[in-house]
Amino acid sequence: MKHLFGLAIGAIIISFIIEMMLICTSFARRVPTNYILLLIFTLLEAFIFGHICSFYDTASVITASAITAAVTIALTLYAMFTKTDFTVCGQLFVVLCAVAFLLSIMSFFVSYKSPMHPFISGVFAIIYGLYLIVDTQMVLGKGEYSLSVDDYVVGALIIYVDIMMLFLQLLSIFGDRS
């Protein structure tokens, strides 16, 4: 497992670089470069998540996957049919990002067995759920802010990341480490 840890850290760094390339540059609109970068990102994330899931028992991973699927479907349907425009809640998401940043720092000092750990993960799950609603509305063009038709790779990427982060938080809450 130690030799895979170094590979996982390398995969995290490379996937972060690819994510920034797609979001912050024009690579997201260059075909076939955008497809290739999205494929590499997806393969790296699959390796990273496989490595993370290897630390949990099978039932925990299946439970977190099922809950993630149910929450994702419910929030997507809500984002599709609600009349509330979540894309204009910029100030709220600045506050949520600040809270997430402070909780991330605090989580370094909290033991995995601490009762505070599920609380922190629960707050993160709520934050990622809200981001899933906002990003879904942006992809669908159902708000003041939306992605253009040419930003399909960015739309796929941001929803993919929201779902992955939601899964990680739910796995952290419901997972039994082996």
C-alpha cells in the first residue's frame, strides 16, 4: 500500500493541474484536447477513489455509493424543477467556502474517531449538495448565470467533482475503515 500512496499523491496533483487547465484556460473548448484531458482526469480520479475505497470495507463503499446516487438524483430533480435561482447566491457560497476552508484546517486536528469528525463531514456533504444544485442549474441554463453550449466539458467536470466530493464525505460519515 505504501507504494500506491505515492502514486495516489501524484495522481491527485496531476488531476488538479488538469482540472485547472480545463477550467481556467481555453483547453475546455479545444476538441479533441478537451476530451483527452477529461479522459485523463477521469482515469486519475478513478485510481484515486479506488485507492481511497480500499481503506473501507465493501459494505461501507456500497452504502455510501447508494446514498450518493439517491442524493444526486434528488438534488438534480430539485434543481431542474425548482423556481428558485441558486446561481445568484454568490455571497452565500463565499461564506460556505470560508466555512469549508476553516473546517478543513480544523479537521487536521480532529481524530477520525472523534464525534466531531461526522459533524465536519456532514457540513461538507451539505455544502457539496448545494454546489450540486447550483452547478446543475448552471449547466441547464436555469438561472441568471449559466454555462454556454461550448462549455460542456466544464459542465461535466464541475458536476463530476461535486458528486465525487459528496461521495467522499458520505463515505467518511458512514464508512468503516478496514
